[in-house]
Amino acid sequence: MVEHTCLVLNQSYEPLNVCLARRALGMIFSGKAEMLENGSGFIHTSSTVFPIPSVIKLAYLVKRPFPQPKLTRVEIFSRDHYTCQYCGKASNQLTLDHVMPRHQGGRHTWENLVSACSPCNRKKAGRTPEQAHMKLNQKPVRPSGSNYLNIPLQLVQLHYHWQKYLPEITH
Ligand SMILES: [Zn+2]
């Protein structure tokens, strides 16, 4: 049997994670989840045919399913999709930039930290974006639970059934 993957939604329709379809089937049979989408075909056994779930919804609400992401360089880079927030270039050699520089009272928070390539970081130096005449591509925010869901885009693209449940990934 091909290892189909299945998107798991909380009872509130919030995306939680991805599991193997066989595990999803087990959860449906035991009443822990219901199938929302059958996008992966059918399993034929000798006596019956089961649809292979591609999206399931839990029958109960999972509380705080996401560990709060820690404020680290890697988490900031990941939130910014490994792109410089000033020039928009993707890079694996990013630096951390305090939007409001620390010596001007800027804090070490999600809302004041962005990824910057080294040329942009050098250009900005110890100034605010306004002082340096540079513009942030977007306002830095603390990643929320569902934004933070770590599903590879390629996997989402393979499963068009998932896309309506994952607006923040596909739009
Ligand atoms: Zn840059």
C-alpha cells in the first residue's frame, strides 16, 4: 500500500498536523475523527472497500497543540521564509536585524526582529528603517499556532484537497 498522507484538523477546523492515512483510518474507525475529504482513492480488502482519507477532523478539541516557538535566530529566519525582509532576497546566510536598533530602545522581540542579508544589515547599520531610507517588506509578528504549522509546501501542492483548509500556506 502506498503511504498516503492525511491532513489532521482540530475539531475547530484548525490544521494540526499530517499523519499517515492508515493512522487516520484507525482514528476514524475508533470514532476519534471523521473524514472530511477522500482524495486518495480506496483501499480494497477481501470483503469491503474503504475510502482513503486525505483530510480528517478530530471529534474532540485538542488544546494548545503547538509548542510556543522559541525566539531564536532559526525561528526568525523560518518565520521570514529565509528571505531578507528589506530586499526580499532568499539567502541561507542571513543576519538578525533589530528593526528599532537596541541602542535606540529597540527590544529583542518577535515584533522587532527580522531576517536581513548582510549587505542590507550593513547598509542599515544602527539606524531605524526610516533613518536608513529602507522599507520592511512586512511587519514582523509573533508566529501564531496555525501560521506556524510546518507542512512543506510541496506536500500541500500535491494535495489540492488540503488547500482550502490551509489558507495561510497557499495564499
Ligand atoms: Zn537584503
